[in-house]
Amino acid sequence: MMYLKECPKCHGDLNTGEDIHGRYVSCLQCGYLRDLPEENSHPLAGKTFVIDAPKTAKKRQKKVRQAA
């Protein structure tokens, strides 16, 4: 999408694009570049979950007989 005369630096034309890092806008005249905020499409995106792992059983220690 193009935004005509919207560049905050030179009042040039902005063009939107997307790469592996996310969406961005760039100015065709001066090269101004700005990342756009991501829209979280997944309802659980950005949330932290704590999963309790099962506790391991304690190992028994063998008693060692001392030679008399």
C-alpha cells in the first residue's frame, strides 16, 4: 500500500512492505524506514505459561558395609 506525502522526514511517499522480521514502511524519496507493530493473530500469542514438570523420585542410597 502506498501513502502519498506522508513521510515525517521529507513529506515523500511511503510504501509498505513485509520481510522475515515483520511489516515496515519505507519512503521512496529519502529511504526513511519504520517497523510497524505486529498484529497478534493467535489468541495466545505474547502470553507466558508455566508448565509444572513431574517431580523425579528420590533415589535410594545403598548402605555400604565396612570390612571389619
